[in-house]
Amino acid sequence: MLSERAGTILNILVAEYINSAAPVASEEIARRSPTKVSPATVRNTMSRLTDEGYISRPHVSAGAIPSDLGYRHYVQSLDEPPELPATVQQKIHRDFSQAKPDLEAWSRQCATVLSDLTDSLAMVTVPWARSPRLKHIQLVFLEEFLALLVVVLQETRLLRRLLPVNQPLTQEILDQSANRLNDLFCDLDYEDIKSNNLELTPLEARVRHETTLMLKDASNETAPEHYVDGLRRLLDQPEFAQSGRAKALVEMLEERVLLENLLPQMPETRDVAVYIGEENQEASLHPYGVILCQYGGANQATGTICVIGPTRMGYAEAIGGVAFFSSLMSNLVGELRRV
């Protein structure tokens, strides 16, 4: 347990290092301390912090940089919870209220704004369930022998497929079939729908077959659809001047393994989770700070909001941004489901 003085000195050092990306000297800490303290006292405290693993010194005569443990102390010392400025929140609410009600568009916009706010990589997934359930079937007349099958999942996700048939169609026939299938199969997963043995017309049986295939494909997905923004911002950080780190991050994104590495760390609650450096489960994420939170309704499909930066990241802005967007996206999804 750090003393109050040691904790204050450590937090000043972390904040200065986040801003400058350069080792922080004792004289700078003394100058920024809210209470009068000499550089000699700061040096003695920094020596203890080094021994206890909170900071390290690249060179004996140089300033110090935080370790993962030092960042952890800093994060735990932040106001609970950190919040975005009211003016920023109001602007975001206004911008999203003017956007069309579309999950993919909201997720893309969320990633873009969050990346701007944090100067880091932002990733947002569309709500996703491992065993998706049917909410609604719609059949749209296109031509006499061709319809569009639209399957709406409970997580408000849309699946579409062209449906060629061997009998002449009208919109009235399609509506009758869709209404009956909705009465029979609403809120069922693909196995329940497939095992249903009720008598169906040839058109209804065809629609049921295609619907179960679409639901099965959705349930077999290993990772949800997601949107990423801010790669260039992240690569501009000084940490990526090191050989190989930028290449490794780009490869993770291109091979779609970054999200798969992050999902096991997702907390079951709606609380914001913070993983710093080697606190991350995957070794490939050890150079990063990761902020994660779920969004969506209880007992329903959920999405993920994530910010990834170097361990030297602005944790207050990232935590506040992720928490804010988790609440905003949950409300938007709830409104969409009630439509």
C-alpha cells in the first residue's frame, strides 16, 4: 500500500508521461506537486517506487516511466466513473439523434467518434448472439418468380436472401405466408424451427428451409460484424516507432484475430473493464491498454465497445468515452427493438 505522498508522486509521473511520452524527471514532479516537496524527496520516493515495481528508469541518471503496476494505480485513483464533458455528451447525443436508425451505421459512427475522442484505435461490434432467434420474416415481391426474403433477428440484425420459386407470386400471397410463419416461429432458434413438423405450403416450407439455413450460418459465426477506426492515430504514437510493433498490429487486424483475442476478456456485467499490458490474456496484447464494455439489453444479444492504445494512453478519456457510448448504444438498441 502506497503512502499518500508516494501515490501523489506516482500519479503525477504517470500523467506527465502520458502527455509527453518522455521519461519524467524528479524536478518536473516537484514543480507540479500540489504541495511543496523538494526534488530530493521526490528522488527518494521514486527510488522506492522503482524497488516496488511501479516505475522503471531507462538510465540511472534519466527520469522514470510507469510500469503496468504504476498505470494500474493511476487508473484506480481516477474519479469514479470518469465522464466526458457535458458539452461533448450533448453534441454526441445531437449527432446520433439525427442519424438514421440503423445498427451498422450507429456502430460505425460510434467507432469514429470514440477514436477521435481518445486518439486511439476504437472497435465496435454489432449486437450478436451465439444462438440467434427469429424476430420477424418479411417477403418482398420482386418479380413473378422471385422474392426477397428478409429475416430479422431478435438482436435487430437483418439477414437477406433472394428466393427464386417455381410458382407465380403476388405480394398478397407472400404476406399471407410470412404472417403464418411469423405466428409459428417467432422467438425460436434454427433448431426449433427446423424440428417443427406442422404442415406447410410449398412456399412456406421453402421459406422455412432458407430461414433455418440463414439462422444456422449466423449461429456459426466465430466473431460478430464489427467496425474499426483510428488505426492511423494509433500508429502515429511514439511507441510504434519500434520495429515490428506496427506490423504486428496491422496483421492482427487484417487476419481478424484482434477481436477474437479481445472477446474472452469481455466482462459479463455492464461495467467497464480495463486491462493494462500484461493483464491482457493474449501475449499479442501485452503492449496495449484495452478498455472494454458491453452494450445492449439484459438477456439479449450484446455488442462490444473497445478502445485500444499503448499502455501510455489517456485512461480517463478512454474509460469515460467507452462508458458513455455503452449507455448511449444500449438506449438506441432498446428504442429500435421497441419499434
